[in-house]
Amino acid sequence: QVQLVESGGGLVQAGGSLRLSCTASGLTFSRYNMGWFRQAPGKEREFVARIRWSGDSTDYADSVKGRFTIARDNAKNTVYLQMNSLKPEDTAIYYCAASLFFTTDWPYWGQGTQVTVSS
């Protein structure tokens, strides 16, 4: 079955950086668009970034544009989220997701990784 496993979360001070990874199995990774989402305590899950299957198109939430970068390595079945200039409001559980379509429909999800940014 499809499995998405996130890693790389942790505790970091404001202004610091983290790189999240999400490794996929059970699907043909190079055919799937990949996305990152996050959910802060008491808030709805929100879109962070997405990358097309080919890697040639990306999209970001306004709140992270210029600070976060999504990238993928199809040879390693892995998508990354480089997060720089982190702010306390970036604190959330971060999830990766996979979809055959570059849309809002994401059928496959990982279990999430916690990112905590201290002020």
C-alpha cells in the first residue's frame, strides 16, 4: 500500500532552518505531484507548498513564499521542504501528501512531523 513517511522535524529557534523529508513507497513516485501541508494547534490544516511530478512547477502559500523551498528527488522517491527564516507562527505538524493531479485533491497522506519554532 502507499506509505508516505516524513522526517526532519524538531525544535528550532526563530530565524533558524529545518529541512523536512518525505519518502514514498507503494506508488510510482515520479508520476505523483507532491505537497506539504501543516496544521497548528486549534487550526485547520493548510496548504504550504506543492511540486509537480516533473519538478518543473512549484506553488507556495503566501505565508511561506521566499522562506520555504520545495524540491524532489525522483531517484530517491523523496520530496523535501527547506524551511528558512522560521517564525513561531510556523509551529505546526507538517504533513506530506501525494496526488496524480495538481489540484486540491490529495488522496495519500503521511503521519506528520512536528515542527516547533521558539521565540
